[in-house]
Amino acid sequence: MWSDTAIANRKWYIKYLFALSLPLLATIIKLNFYKVIGDDTPFVLYFGTVILVTGFGGVGPGILSAILTGLFADYYFLKPIDGFSLTADQGIHYFIYMTECFFLISLSGAVTRASRNLRKREVRFRAMIENSQDAIVVASKYGTILYASPAIQKVLGYSIEEFRNLSLESHFQTDEKDRLKSEFSHLTARPGDSITVVHQFLNKDENWVWIENTITNLVDYPGMKAFVFNFRNVTERILLERQKDDFVAVATHELKTPVTSIKAYAQILLAKLSKGNNPDNVKMLEKMNGQLNKLISLIGDMLDVTKIEGGRLQFQEENYPFSTMVKEVVEDLQHTTEDHDLLLEIDENPQIFGDKERMSQVISNLISNAIKYSPSSGNILVKIECHEKSVKLTVQDYGVGISEENQEKIFDRFYRVSGPENYTFPGIGLGLYISKEIVNRQFGKLWVESTKGEGSVFCVELPYDHRRAPKLNNR
Ligand code: ADP
């Protein structure tokens, strides 16, 4: 009734006929109940009449009905009854009534405008959502689908109706269900937050397709109270990434053998030349050896990443003395720098059940980073604290630091902080990704606390024996 398109679609004579007949009808009703409501409330019912006429026909018919009802009130209900007259008292009544009517008419105009804007916005948002290439599904926290966009057909092959009636459980891969459930249950605890998960889904043609799904928790959002799933088919991208990963895996594997044998020859040569009296040759060979070490570590990182991606990262677990292992790493790395002092602060030497080699790889990576990212030298503090069920190791430097927005991202694959000062540091952004994966797989936690320009503290917390302790990470 209040929408401007509905008003515009009505014929003008119908609107004015309504503006004439409704005041008449109201007057007939009022005359019939005259004894009850007559004198004291001459304008009751007429306000409602004006509002209804304006809502039905717009401003023009609204004004007409206000004038008519004013005249009817004067004729039938303002004393002297049954005749037109305009005493001072009536004039004031009449003036106040008309003012109030105009106020109501302009208010109803505002309602119409608001409804027009609302409709425009709704049309715009609906067009955006219904034409989006991403499928959008809104579901209540009980799993009822409240809305599904037409793009479902493009992404999964199902019509909206078919999708609503699917038993979703059987459309997910069994080995992915636990991971997805756990990620989703974390999201349910964080209203307003969103996560992006990549998973497989059985489409209408009975093929497994890869879906990238961004889920937003709007359960606390007024008027929404639901989860929004925004998903797209990324099968092509995933297959290409797989091909690329396979290529990198084969290439790095093939590189490893010749490089290892070059390194062996270089060491034999170094041993031979060290006995001679040509210090220049020894120096050159030492430099070559240093570069080979870098190359081998790079190949090692690339191989680790391909193992992580392929789910093939193996762990050899045993009991080992944690602080002894850390001490060995610190001593080894002290030889690589003359500008930094590696200070070790140890409480005790707890036994840890886990993969010693992999943990020493993590600690070596954290200390090498501390050295690399504090170019103007200084102390690097490595500290071990024993807690009730876990050991905590911190590596503190006073170097370039990491801004808050980058502190989560640096653990992503290939992520390097960009900015003019960072281009001077060599690296490919794999060390922390591998370290985090190792620590997670050992049921521990790895995180950073840092202030840009002041330095960073990388922390590792590990259970003494993950077989008996609760997991520290979120996996
Ligand atoms: P890489 O050092 O090869 O770039 P990493 O995965 O080890 O890769 O580190 C990722 C990024 O995190 C680095 O590029 C750097 O920007 C940042 N970073 C890591 N350690 C530190 C540190 N101790 N101080 C400041 N920035 C660091």
C-alpha cells in the first residue's frame, strides 16, 4: 500500500474516488455513533481516514481528504451542529486539525520514500547475489538452509530445490569430515569471524570437485542469525597446483643427488688443499662449500614442503634430552656469525618424546632467522622454561621486528614480509611454514610476539610426551 510503485500504478480517478468515498464512509460511521463519540472528539476517525487515503493515493488525494473531513467535521460535529460556521473557537480547531493532517501527509510521504529506497536497495543486493559467480548459501545454526543462490547450479550442478533436499553428509570425503567439522566448530565460537576452507564435494554428475568455501559466522548479527557459505569451484586451479607441486617434487629430488655428490667432492678437495700451501684456493673452496650448504638447505626445504603437501612428512619419535639438543644447535650456529652473541638460558634438561632431528631443524630455523633479521648485530637470547606438562623455548632478537598484521601471515607458505628493507634479506619464505607444521605435528604450538623496529620473540611450546598430554595446538 505504501510503496510508491503501487501508488503510481493506480489510476488517478480511483485514487480520488477513494479520497471522496472514505471521508463519506467515516462520516456515516461517525453519525451512527454520534451519541457515543460525537462532541468531544470531532476529528477522531478522520485522522485515520487521511492516513489511509494518503497511503492509497499519495499526497494529492491525501490533501483532498483532509479538506473534506475538515468540512464534514465543521458541518456535523463542531457546535453549532448541522451548519457551516467559523467562530474563533472553530477556526482554531479547524486550523490545528489541518496542520496535523499536513504533518501526517508529509510523514506518510517520508514512509513512502523510505520504502522506495529500501526496495531499490533490496533489488540491487538481490541482483548482486543472484548474479554472483560464487554460490551463496545461508543456513541457520541448526543446519536449515534459509537461502541458496542460483549459482549453485553452475558450481555443483544441482538446482536450488535439489540442493535443499540433499543429504549433505554423503557428499563430503570421509577423510576430510573430521578436519572440516573441527574448523567449523572453531568458527561457531567466534561470531563475526570467517574462515576459508578447501574441500571436495560430490557434484550432480557424481564427480568429486574441489570447492573453496568461505564461511562467515553471522549468528549474532541482528536480522541475520545464520552462517553464510560463499563457495566456488576451484578444481582446475587445484589440479594445476598439483601438477606444479609434482614437478617441484621431482625436480628437487633430482637436484639433491648431484648436489650432494658435489658437496662430497668439495669436502675431499678441501681436506687435500688444506694440507698444501695455497691459502687462496682453500678460501675459495670454503666459500664454495658455504654456498653448497645454502643450496642443500634450500633443496631440503623444498623437499619438506612437497612432503607436507603430499602428507608424507615422517617422524622418528624417541625420548631425547631437549636442552642438550638446543645447546648443540646454538653452538653450531654461533660458528656462522661473528656479529651476534647467542646467549643460552636453561632451567633444566627435560626429556621430550618426539622427533629430535625435526625439532632441531625448527630451532635452527628460528635462530638463523633471528641472526638474519637483526642485521645490526646484538644479542640473541635462547631460553628454555619447564612448565608442568610442557617445555617452552623462546628465541628473542632485537632486530627489525614484525608488524602486527604480518605476525600470522609469516607462517604461510612462501610468505615474506614485503617492504624496501626486506629485499636485502635472502630467503624464500618456507622456513616458518615448515617449522609450524613440524611443531603442530608434534602437538605443540609455535607463535611470535613482536614489535616492528624493536625485535621479535619466537616461542615454541611442546608437551613432554604428547601421548599422555592434551594437544597444545588447535588441530
Ligand atoms: P625466509 O626467512 O626464507 O624468508 P621464513 O619462513 O623463515 O622465510 O620467514 C618468513 C618471513 O618472516 C621472513 O621473510 C621475514 O619477513 C619474517 N621473519 C621471520 N623471522 C623473523 C625475525 N626473527 N625477525 C623479523 N622478521 C622475521
